[in-house]
Amino acid sequence: MGLFNSTILEVVIGLVFVYLLLSIMCTAANEWVAALTRRRGETLRRGLAQLLSGQPIQGAEAPDALIRAFYDHPLISSMIHDKNHPTYLSPRNFSATLTDIITGEQQGRMAFAHVLEGVNALPEGEVKRSLLALLRRSDEDLDKARLAIEGWFNDAMDRVSGWYKRRTQVWTIVLAAVLTLVANADTIQITRKLWTDPVLRSAVVEEAKARAQKPRPTVSVEYENEDDPTNPTVTRNEGNQVSDKERQVLGQLIGWHSDWRQTWSWLTPLGWLLTILAISMGAPFWFDMLNKVMNVRFAGKSPDERAKTPEKTESTVRA
Amino acid sequence: MNSTKRLQVFLLITALLVSPNICRADITVALSKGFVNKVKDKATITTKFNIDKHHNSPNPIGGGSDDGDIHIAGRDNVVKLPMVAEIINGAKETSAMQFLLDSTAGDEVPLVGVWRLWFEHPGSEDQVQGGKVGVPKNTNPDHIFEFHPVVRFGDFDVLNSFGPIENEEAEFRGYSAEKAFGTYEKRPGTITKSKTAIMITSNKAGFNYAEFQMRLAGKPKDVGDGYMVFANVYNADAKKNDDPVVEEARRMVFVKGSKPADAVKDLKKGDKLHVLGIPRVNLNMVFAIADGLKADEEYSESLPYEMIIVAILKD
């Protein structure tokens, strides 16, 4: 019997299935932590603080006067509910708020001269220097000045995105490590169990088959207006949920024994490390891998098994 | 477990863990339904394009990726996805090239370009229209959507770039119809929808340019900014009685004002052209498929595609 359609292939299916379920759990935990720590909003707050702090304004000499005025402005304060910092701020809103604060009591239609006058009137500070540099490049054109301020904000937000991404990656590794240790998800131990217990292996492969029929764990997106692709709300589909049956099967492969020394060996830390690495690759990757391995197994079925399968499948529309 | 089996298992686990580098992971792009409906039967998109990074000279002309293109990475205000604009035959568009060299990072220029959704450089993260688009770090960042070829850049009409990609020393040729269309036909595609968005999932694609003979299956249809026509695809040197390389006719897209469009607009069923084309996702079919799906249903088969015709080639 060849490699494909053998115990080894079923062990691989089992491993991929376990990694997939653990990755789904890790993603859910990461989202929970992100919501709990208000990670997105807090990262944006940090970015705005870096951009606007250290700048007094006329009549308020405190170094955080500009950022306070920014948050007190109705365009921004209307976005803050229950003291939760907004998770998104459009460049247009940023620029409108900032120019409104700078031009102060100015009446009528805003002109470039009003903005320049307002910036010149600011007490010395980092923001004043940055704004003057931007205005000098704007050919005394209000639209160009607005675009330059929006560009300045966008550049800062790129840094914010970088921080957010790095923090999320760090949290993924941390949560993968916590999940692995709490559940004692040791790749080597799981492999051993799958190898030595044909009944368990068969049950895992059956569940893996069912999982492969489910939708890929992916994003679903909604917009406030389908004709205006801005401010998307991204949610995760049902492929991101672990069923009770899957949990049950998983429970037979991972977990702590009452006498932990029975499962402990010098290879255990290596097994944990392999699991942490695998989880950090993410659920969509393991779902695709599961489908690929299942296809290999399907291609290697015995003639009897193959006879039971329709020769050509219709276009797959999965509910 | 004997030692040979143990080694096999160890190697398989290792292979699984290093596989992200050798496997093509699926990536999802989410587009608003209104956007898909708006562009599905259009050749081009008109937008304002923020220039972030660009080539200082066009790609050389030769084989593979030496396709003579100028790459400009940036952000735009219509598509709102990571974006690259590509002017083909860059060496011939000297005015546009000079304009590009004179620009500074962050400059916003008006741009008309053939929209092209294709998983050529998908990267490793899902892309959501209207989500945060960072400043690209090089001229070819991870992107699924691009303007390729560009039709108008700033004040410069670059329609003359729609022609054979050649210089005095070399001519760029696409992959043979059999090879290229063989892979286009087998591209995996998953389509899902929400109330306001359509999600398309696929993995990294290859075989960018194809050289083939197209035989019209009907009359070209004027779509405002271009012509679209269904045609059967044959190898470039196909004889009259040869079989097509693809069973069904595929939609071909021509940009109005370009030489290929001038050549096709008055043709009729059965007429043929020897062309160079690049594939893009057929959003007309994607929209129709998504429209037919129930909530939580998923279409999973081959990715619908059509061809953008960039040049008429000599027989």
C-alpha cells in the first residue's frame, strides 16, 4: 500500500484537522481580546496623540491643548460613545476638524489665507511646524492644503496600521502559546495517539471530512450602502465556529492527564512549539490544507470506494 | 512505530509546517455589490490616483516578466484597494514617462485604466474594498486589483501603447493559448455574498499574457468605453479545421480608441484576429452567480474570466 491511502495520510489529516480547530479557537480568542482591550480604538488614540500632542493653542498654553480641542470638537465627540474611542477616522474628518480649530472664529467661506493665518497664530509647537511645512507646498490653494493635511494624517495612520498589525501578530503568538499549554496540545503526542488508535483515527478523519464540507473560515463584509464601498464591517462566517462534536473529538487528542508524568517526555516542549507554530499560520491556511489532503486521499481511494463516487461532481454549491 | 515510519511522520509534520512557503494559500477580496454592478460591463474605470512608488524606467522587453511595462504603485479614490497602475509599452510613452518622473510621492493624478481583478500578486492577507490601504513600500506591492493597461495618465493619452510589445532588439510574446488558457480554465474560485458585498476567493495565478487566435462568436457590443465580444480561442497558428483550445466562447474586452478596438468593431461572426491578451475576473458572471446564491450559500468551481486585448499581432 502506498503512502497515500495509508495510515500516515490519515494521521496527517488528523493533524491538519486539529491545527484547523485550534487556529479557529485562537482567532476567536484574539478577536475577544481585541474587543476587550479595545485594541483598534486604543491604537488610533495612540496615533492621534503622537500626531497632535505637544501643541498649545491660542488661549490654552497646556501642551495637550490642541488634542483636547480636537476631541472636544463636535465632529469627533459625536463619534465617541460610552467613552469608547472611535476605531476609524476618515482623513476628511481629521482635516475638517483640525482646520476648523485652527481658523477658530473665522466667519464665512474658508480660504487658504484663513488657514495660514490660523497656523501662524498658533504658539510654537511640533504641529505648527508640520502644518507650516505642508502649507508651503500647497501653492496657496485650499484644496491642495486640505489634501496635504489628509496625506499627513494618512501617513500617520499607516504607522498606526503597522502597530496594530504587529500587536495582533504578537497576541496571536501569545494566545497560541496559552491555548497550546492549557490544552496540552502536543503535536508529537497527538501524532502518537492518531497512529496507535485506529478507532480514534477513523473518528477524526470522519469529522475532518465533515469540516472540509463546511465553508472556508473567511470574512464576510457589509457596507452601509452597497454603492459606496467605505467603512466596511468585517465579520467571520460559520466556518469559524467549532461544533460540539468537533470539540469532543479534539478532547480525545489533547488535554492534561490526571497524572501528567504519563504524557510528559523530553519531546513535549518540541511538540508544543510545533503546535504554536502551526496555530499561528491561521485557520484559512489549515482549511485549504485540509481540502488538499482530503483530495489526495480521495484520489487514492480503493477501486471499491471509487465506484461509490459519482464520476463528475456538479458545481459545488455548499450551504 | 518503527524508525522508518517515525521518520516519515516527522518529515510530513515538517512539510506541513513549512508549507506556507510552498503552497498557494487562498485569498479573499471583498467588493461592494454596487461597485461590481457598476463596472462589470465596462472596460475601464476613471479615477484619481495617488502616486506612491514608481519605476524610473520601463521593464526591459524579452521573456517572462520582461514585458516592457511601467509599474506605478499607489492608491485611488474609486476602487479603494491596494493598487498598481501599469502602462504597457512604457518605452514608447515618453511624455507620460517624463510626467511620472517629474511627479513626487503623494501626487494625485487623473487616471483612466482598464480595471483588472486578477490574483497575480495576492499576498497573504484578505483585501476588503474601502478598508485601510497603506502606502506601498515598492512598485509591486501585494494587490489583486490593478489598472492594466492604463489608457490615460494625467493629461497624457497612452492609447498608442496598445500594440505589440517590442523594440529594435526583441519582441515580447505571450504564453501559447493551450498553455495559458489551460490554466485560466482551471483557476479555483469561490464566490459568496452578503447583503451588500460580494466575496471572491482564489489563489495566486500565473501566465499573465497569452497569444492566441480569436474567432468571433457574434457581433462586438459597444459598451460605451469599449467593445465586448464573445469569441472562441485557438492556438495562434491554428488552421481552419483545428479545434478551439477552450470548449466555450470567452468574452473579449477592447478599449475604445485603441488599435485592437478599431480592428474588432466592424467584424462579424466567424472573423478572426491574432491577439495578445491578459486575463481578468469576469465580474459580469461573478455578479450573476452571486445573484443566484441564497444567503450562506457558496459557489465553488472555476473562476470566471475574460480577456483584455492589448495588441493585434501579425500572423
